[in-house]
Amino acid sequence: MTTLWILFLTALAATFVGFFAPARTAKVFTLLGLVAALVSLALRWGEPFSAYGGLYVLDSFAQGFTLVMIVGGLLALLADCDYFQRRGWPPFEYYALVAFAVLGGHVMASTAHLGVIVVGLELLSIPLYALAASRRDEASYEASLKYFLLGAVASAVFLYGIALYFGATGGFVLGAAGSGPIYAAAVMLLLAGLAFKTALVPFHWWTPDVYQGSPAPVTLFMATAVKAAAFAAFARVLAAVGLEGPLFYALAALVLLTVFWGNLTAMVQGEAKRMLAYSSVAHAGYIALALFGPDPAPAMGYYLLAYALSTGLAFAVLMQLDDGRGVRLGELAGLWNRSPLLGLGWTVALFSLAGLPPLVGFWGKYLVFLEAARGGQYLLVALALFAAVIAAYYYLKLLGAALFAKATKAEKIVLSGSTPVGIALATLLVVLLGVLPGLGFGLFTAANAIVR
Amino acid sequence: MIHVLIFLPLVFGLAALVLPRQARLLGLVGAGAALVLGLVSFGAYLEGSSGAYQVPLLAEAGVHYAVAWDGVGAVLMLAVVVTTFLALLAAHDVPPAMVGLALLMESGLLGILAARDLVLFYVFFEATLIPSLLMLGLFGGGGRVRALVKFAIFTLVGSLLMLAGILAVRYLGGAPSFLLSDLVAHPLTGTAGMWAFAAFLIAFMVKTPLFPLHVWLPDFHAENHPSGLADAMGTLYKVGLFGLFRWALPLFPEAFLAFQPWLLALAALTALGAAWTAYAQTDWKRLLAYGALSHMGVGALGLFSGTPEGALGAIFLLAASAVYTGALFLFAGSLHRRFGTLDLRPTSGLAKSAPALAALGLILVLAMVGLPGLSGFPGEFMNLLGAWQASPVWTFVGFLAVIAAAAYALGAYQQIFHNAPDKPADDLDAFEWQWGALATLAIVFMGVYPKLFTTALQPAAEALAALLGGGR
């Protein structure tokens, strides 16, 4: 409850503060608000809580996913300093919009009522449409429009699913018993609507363009917080209806398509943000793989945290190089010499994304594979592992472009404001949680099964 | 003490990366301290103290930080600390970051040898890849990116398959955790066991390496930094035989026996094929790469025989070859410092102007050839002795490979040191005297007093052979 209120008040405060004070103040307000929300979450960690007649359920599942979203939001805000300073913006609304999006994600994760999920979904999406356009140039507008149009379709599909669900079960709360073709169609439509936000292939087509066109801090936020929110709802719907019959094969097909298509397409990209966009598509497949296990929530939560830290770190590094036209692989050359901190962050982030121990990404993969293996899906695990080799290839390519290639530019990159703090913190966490995996995973095993 | 030994190089390595100016000093102190600790640990092991320690790392998923020295781990640990120290002593002209990365690798390798939990083993196994890749990518030659991709893909395909096998062996076998003792008590049999064994086998065949998964090896060595530091560390990283000995064979005895005839053939053909290829090389590092590959084939032949002699010989050979192959790569670094090339052909007749250099080279080459009295001999002998009991035919093929070693190694030696015309070169410098003397000492000691090591290896080798039914 406190978490919900804190996030809500933060968003309001960031909006109104901006009328009287510079954007920097709005940023400070938002950061403080997110940290306060994190603290309120930690104080009641592991204690389920519900309010409004069960419409708002902050169970440990929701707590875990909210944690990931807040971490994603914090990373995006901490690392964005130089990106914006170079351009003389953002307007203060930027921070208010981020806060509203986190609030939306939190709502989406903390309910089993389909109507409330829609409220959360829209509260999350509408600020993002605006955020995607916030660089105010052609590419940014294009990203925003694409995201908006496809997002609207996805929302419509999801709403259509709700309508059918109501028709089949007579209620809006997940977990009601149902059967028959209308119920099946309802479930498929609900999952398809959410698969759009989680970017599972073949619902991923917006991802590369939107990730590439949006301002880098917004991309970071999308790849971490938004994905976590979408997966929270996805997992809740799936846990409520059970993974049986055609749904099982549909999800298996989605997972395989996602890991292979995402990784194979990432391999041939020439632009780093686009490559990471496809890599984030592939990671969605690994997260969904956990759904085949008997108790997927802890593994999913941990993977999302690991992935948010690693990919957030990678985007934070790219952000410092991005001049608005993206970062060609060749422009990465000499990164280590131009800024050791960025070089270190980049190396750590990529090895973690590739799933090499002792970094947090390895344990994420390990736990997800373990979960699927516990569910008896060895073939899926083996195929997904094979896709991970393809992924390792292009992560090495990205790493090689930065470290092993001859430098074309020599001038140092100077970081200022909160940027080095954000990057150093993320690097440290990726290593620390990798060396002591119990530290992070303990958070998520406090979680009970998903409340149905 | 076991933790200090494993993580001390890591601390010094990170320090060397942060303080590049002191890297040389930090490297020597770190590797020296590890050498001393290693000798003390080995002594303690002989007195019966294994330093076993265990604490849950990820309790919910049955993963432990569990380490201990057994005979196999302790002997190979000695090889690691000795060779790393040698390499850091010899490579005095490498970029500072390389020293740090070498120490990180040493930590990872010691972890690999000490781990008693399969997931922990995997973590160390993979973590060591990171500094190894960085060393090749940052400081390698012109074709390094190609070599790196080859090396990384082969390794990762193998190890990710192994990860699938790791999950399967616990959940299908029904063990409560990933501890070695738990896994051995709940063996995975039948078809599932075959598949899981195949996954482990591929991972370790890449890292042994064995034909046909060896193709990354020559490029890896040829493209690495000419000083030989990265090659020596890379040689130590070839822990495939150890992985088979410690994990794959004990976990899947049934599957192994079904594969055994094929594996013996593969090992023998690797040994002979690599020796043949080595003979045709004109690049000193490529020749060494193939030579070492041939020796690993002989070692695998012994191990796959499933006899106590063969298993013992395989680990002995692994330890011995880590030292002499590592030293030979460092020797290649010395030649490169003098001539700026590793091509065998332009250098000749060095023995006149640099007799001490020639003597050092001769000792190292003879160790590789397997001259009795030097460290290569006991391992090879026991390998062939064990293999003979399993398959005389393939043993004969392996024997041919051992003979061929004399041809390619001594042929190359003659080319460099004796063929006219004489090309003058500087004799050993201070660094080379130091590491050369130390390497010679280690090689001779292992050759004349192998009993110290075989006593340590004996129980583990016999236990393995008993598990495999004696190989017959």
C-alpha cells in the first residue's frame, strides 16, 4: 500500500514541482521517490498484502517484479545525466512520465483483476509513447508513432480477450474456472496482447525500431522496467489458466521462435542499440522458458533482475556514445582507452548477458534452465542452450568491436553528474550478485507461488 | 588455507590490473606466494589434510561452495602454481594487463581443480574463459579475432551442452544436490545417461582436446602473444582429461563402458594424427600445439583404458606436460625475442653462439619426447602400460605417436640449433637463467622421483578403475 502511494505521490510531485523549479529538481524528486518506494518495499518484504477488496494484491511475486522495475527506473535516471546535458534538455515532464510508467508497471504486477491490469498497462504505455518521442527528431517521432500504433492494437487485442473472458467465466478475476472454445480464445487473446509488450517473437516487430529510435535512457527503461511489468502480467495470466494442451505447444513455439529469431537476427545487425534490441527479444524467450517449471516466479524474477542490471548497464554505456544517430559497431573502438569505467562496464555487461560466470547473467540463465528442467522440458532446454551459443557470438562481436579493434577516435569521454555513479553501481552489482548468487536469489525465494 | 590459495592470485591479479606500473612485481609476488602455498598445501595433503570446506552458495538450487584437495587435484595444483610462476618469471616484457589476466586465470584453474560441486566446477571452468579470451583478444596477433571466435564458439558449445548435462544428471538421477558425493551415489543410467555423458564428453573433448574438436587449438596458440605467457596459461587451461577423470567417468560409468572402444580409437588417432601434423609444421608454436595435442591423445588413451595404471598415467602426463609444454612455449617466447619470428626455417645453428640456450631447449624437448629420467617418461609409460590391457592394437598406434614425437621435436631442435649456417644470437639472459633453472629442476624432479606424485594419485586412480570394472 505504502509503495503504491509513494509511487503515485512521486509522479504527482514530479509533475507539479516542474512548474516552479528546473527539471533537475524534478529529477531529484523522482529519484528520491523511487528510493523511498524501494525502502517501503524492503520493509514489508515477503509479507503479502492486499487492499481494495482484493483488487490490489502486493504478494511476494508482485514485490519481486516491482523491485526489478524500480531498479530499471533508477538506472535510467542515474545514467542519463550526460546524455541530456549535451542536448540541453529534457523538459521536466520527462521525469514525471518515468514515474508514472513505474507506477503503471507496479499496478500491472500487483493485481489478478483483468480490469486493473488494463489500467496499469495503459498507465505504463501512454507515458512511454510520449517518452519515445521526447528527443523531438524524425527518428524519435517515428519510434513513438510505431510504438503507439502497434501498442494500441495490442491493447485492443487484450481488451477483446477480457470481453471474451467475461463471456466465458462471468467475471474479471483471473483464476475463474472456464472451458470451451470461447474461453480458449479469450486466453490466447490475453496472452497475445501481453506477448506484444514482452516482445516475444512473432509479436516483437516494433522492438528494434522503437529501441533504436527512442532516446537511449528511454530505451534502457523500456528494456528493463517495461519488460518486467509485462512479464508479471503474462506470468500471472498463465499461472491462472495453467499450461496445458494447445497452450503448452503455443508457448513452446513462442519460446523457441523467440530465442532463435532474436539471437540470429541480432547477429547480423551493424548498430549496437539495434543489436541489443534483438538481444532483449531473445532474453524474453529465456524468461518465458521458466514458465515451464513448477514454480517459475523466483527464477523469472531473478532472471529479470539479472537481465535488467546487465542490459541496463550495456545501454547506459552506449548512451554516453550515442549522438542520436545510433552507435555503429566501428564507433565503439578504443572504448577502454577513452574511458576505463565505460570499458569495464561494457565488458562486464556483455559477459553477463552472454551468461558467463561468475556474473549475474549466468545465474539467471542457470536458474531458468533449472526451472524448465524441473518441469521435465529437457529438449527445450537443450535447444535454448544452443541458441545461447549464437548469442555468445554476437556479444563477443560487440565486445571485440570495443576492445580488440583499432581505435578511430582518441579523445577521452568525460562523465559527469550521476552517470559514473550509476554505471559503477550497476557494474558492482552485476559482479557481486554473480559471485554471491544466494544474495539476489534469496530475495525471490521469499516469494510464495503466484496468488491465483 | 585452501581459500587463500585459490583466491590469492585473484586479488593480486585485480591489483595488477588496477596498478599497471606495479604489475610485474605484483605478478611475481602473487604467483610466488601461490607457489609457496601450493607446496605447503601439497605437503599438508600428503600428511592427510585435504582442506575440505563446504558452505551453501545457492541453497535453494542445491549449489555449494565445496572445495577440497584430493590426490589428483593436489598434483595438478602443483603443476598450475609452478607453471604460472615460471611463466610470469619468464614473460618480463608483456603488457601489464596480461600479468593481471594470467593471475585471474590461475585463480580460476585452482578453483577448477579444487571444486567438489559440479556447478561450482562449471562456474570456475567458464569463468577462466573470460581472462583467457581477453588475453587473446587484447594482445594476440593479426588473426586474433578469428582465432578468438573459433576458440570461444568451440568452448561454449561444449560447455553449454555440459550445462544441460549437469541439470539432467541431478534431476533425472535424483541426487539431492550437485555435490560430487551426492551425484556419484545417484548415478544416471540408461539412455538418459548416454546423452548426458555425451554432453560432458563433448565439453571435455574440446578442452582436452581430442580429434575432431581440436581445431581451435593451433590458431589459439599461433595467434596468442609471442611471449608465451598466454600459451602457458592456455596449456594449463586444457583440463579436459581432469574433467573426465573427476566428473564424467565417475558419474557415468555405464555410458562410458558403452563408448569405450570408440573413445580408445579416437584417442589413439588423435595421438598419431597430431604427431604426423606436427612433423609438417614450420611455425614453432603450431608445432608445439600439435605436439601437446598428440600427448593429450596418449593421455586420453591411458585414461580411457579404465585401468589404474592408465588413469594414473593420464593425470601424471597432464601435470608433467603442463610444465614442459608451458616451458616450451616460454622458450618459443625467448626465440621470438631474439629473431622476431617463430618460423623455424630462418633460425639455425644457434648452438655455437648460444650454448646455454641450446642446452635449455634440449632439456625441454627431451622431456617432451619422453626420455627416461625426465618428467615426460613416467606418464607416457604408465599410459601405454594401462592402455595395453584394454586394447593392444590402439596402444600400438599410440606407441607410434610416441616415437613420432622424437622425429618432430628433435627435428625442430636440430633445425634451430645445429644446421648451418650459424646465425649468432645472445645467450640466456638473467630472466632466462632463472626460469630455465627452475623449469629444469621441476622436470628432472618429476622424472627421477615420480613416486611422490604417483603415491598421491594412486588411491584416486584405483577408485576410478574399480568403478569402471578394471577396464576389462
